[in-house]
Amino acid sequence: MAIEIPSPPKVGMVSLGCPKALVDSERILTRLRADGYSMSPDYAGADVVLVNTCGFLDSAKEESLAAIGEAMAENGRVIVTGCMGNEADAIRARFPQVLAVTGAHQYEAVVEAVHEAAPPDLSPYVDLIPQARGDFGDEAGVKLTPRHYSYLKISEGCNHACSFCIIPSLRGKLASRRIDAVLREAEKLVQAGTRELLVISQDTSAYGVEVKHEERMWKDHPVRTHMTDLARELGQLSDAQGRRPWVRLHYVYPYPHVDAVIPLMAEGLLTPYLDIPFQHAAPSVLKAMKRPANEAKVLERLRNWREICPDIAIRSSFVVGFPGETEADFEYLLDWLDEAQLDRVGAFRFEPVEGASANHLPGAVPEEVKEERYARIMEKTAAISAAKLAAKVGRVLPVIIDEVGEPDEEGDIGATGRSQADAPEIDGNVFLRDVGEDLQVGDIIDVIVEDADEHDLFGAIAQA
């Protein structure tokens, strides 16, 4: 008699927000897959849909609510999780039929809600091998990013009290992952084909502070739960072919010990790139933001970093129109950017966030002034970027390939990649012409830069 193999329940996922939320989505799906679920690429085929929300800004909340509404309309069986999960009453008031609402980083509660909504149909004919169910992220699992790059989340939460931010109330205080667990995950990712590791957290520089930088054993030697130790060990990983991954640091607050990672970049252990959220430069605005106000010292450190590692790329983000920001404050920021010559800059118009203390500060900036300042800062930073990229024309740079195109009518093939100064999704690209048929996504190749614009480079594979 033929045995009917049960069809596993299917889960769909909509993941919104930052890379840290994307990692949460990967870990949730990894656990669900271990519990016997399969993944659905669309609403129609899903037994239940997870919506991982973002709740940092009001605009992000509206996007999250729109995504929940779409999932409800297309499927009807929806579980909500993520940063907006702490506003369960507001979500249920808008969508009373949602099956469950859980908060950020609450993996067990999400999995339990899925089990209740679509119980796993475990079968001895399918589930012959027990799946690992240890610390989420200790095992390489479902990836929502391309195979050749991976986000590596090293901690959760934040100990800062920035007046415009509610992350500590959404994700709690700093909680660092064990360094041996992080390194084990990174090693497995590299062995599975990851060519670029993107280290993320709410505050990468603070990694291990709350555990007093405790030591753990790794590869027969002790390593501290500290950013510099972690960076050094990550830079020494390699795959079966002996190739080391690019290691890119994000969300790095400029604490003094950040100086110690710059020599690692000069040695080639780390990708020469730092993502530092400066947010502003004017001392009065930084004070109102409850941010460190040492902009002159920062400029000196930037000069020192560039002396040690001339190719270092600095990315940052800035808020314009913060309550109390005067025209003089904004001009100060523009002048500071002229001095700092940052390689990559993102800017945001200030938005009140429910629960943030900045909402009650005096001196609200009119929306039209925010827009005008936003346009000016983007014009300023685009000009700086254009000049920096123009200076790279004629150089040979390593480039990681993200996409290889199809041959055109003349048989020519183009490709899109990124230099070491470009993180995926947020920075620029390198567009290549006339690549060979053997070029693969994830390859790291030398490229001769032939042209540049405000944000991107153009070139061809360098001849050996």
C-alpha cells in the first residue's frame, strides 16, 4: 500500500525595516523550516503570513500597516511581529482579525503563534533527522539575502538614550551574543559561500560592554567579547579555497577604541569601510539629540584614519530639521561636511516618533524649511561624492559581483558589482561592460575604473 506523504504547511514572510530586522526574519524562518514548514513565495500559497514590521518612524509605521492590510486582503491569516509589535492595540484596532501580534526579537512567541495557526504535520517519513534548535543564528539557515553576502548580527538592543530614538524601548538594552557563537555562525556562512560579511547591531562599538568583554575560547585561544577582537577573528576566516571574505562594519559609534580597527583595514583583514551615525555636527543640536558633541575631535580622527588607511570609506547619516536647529546650525553642518569629506552620506528629515523625548523640544522646524535643508545637504554631499569618485578613474579596484546580465543583441554581457566603498542596497554600484560568460555572482575581481558620476563607477575587468 502506498504511503501518502503529508504536504507541510507553508509560511509566507513580508520583512520590512533595517538589516537587523532582516536577520530576525531569517532566524524565524530557519526555526520554522526546522519545525517542518516550507516557505511560500506568494500570498496564495501560504497557510499563514508573517509580517515583520518596522516602527521607528511614523512613515515606517504607515508602511507596516499597509503591508499588514495587503496581507490581510490577499491571505487573511496574518501574524504580526517586529518593532511595531509593541503597539498591539493600534494594530488590532485597525485589523482585528490578525491571528497574533508579537514584539521585536520574540522568536519563540512567533514560532508558537505559527504552530497554533498552522500546526506542523511532522512525519517519520519526512522528518527522519532531528533539526538543530539551539541559539537562533548559531546554525546557518534560511537566507533572505543573496548567497554571496550575509548580515551578521552581533547584539540586540542599545544603551543610548538619543532623544529622537525609541529603539531601546522597542528592542531593550544592549544584549551581546557570545563571541564564539558569532564566530561559529560567520565561519559556517563563509564555508557555505558568503564572500562578504556585514556586521550589524544597534551599536557595534559597544559589543560586549554589558558582559564586561568576557573571554571565550575560539580555535584553541581566548577571544574577548569586543569589537576589535571580533573584527580580527572575522578577518582571518577563509573558505575551502583559502579566500578571505570582505568584512564590513556597520553602526559603529566613534568610541576611542574604534581607532584600533583602522590598522586591521590597512592590513587587509577588514574592508576599509566604516558606517558611523554622526547624525549632526552642530554642538547645540547634538546636545539636544543627547549625542556626543565632539565634532572637532572627530575631524582630527578622520584625518588620522586616512593617514593609516588611505582607502578607507566613511559612510554616515544626518538628520535635518531637528527641533531647535537654526540656519546657523545647518550652515555649521554643511561646513563640517566640507571638512570631513565623507564618502557616502544619507540624510533624513526629522520626524516625530511616538514615545521619543525630542517630540517635546521647542523650536519645531517648518516642513518647508526641512525640505529646503534636505535638498541643500543632498546637493552638498552629492558634489563631494562626485569629486571622490572622479578621483578613482584610472585606478584598479577590487569589485564584488552582485548581478551578471544576459547577452545583448551583439553578444556583449554587462555586470553590476560594488567596490569596497559600497555596502549593498545603501551605497553605489560599479557597472561593468563586456564581461566574460564565466563571471559569476559573488566573484571578487579587479576592475579598471573608466568613468564615474555622483554615486556610481563604470569600468571593465582589468587585464592581468
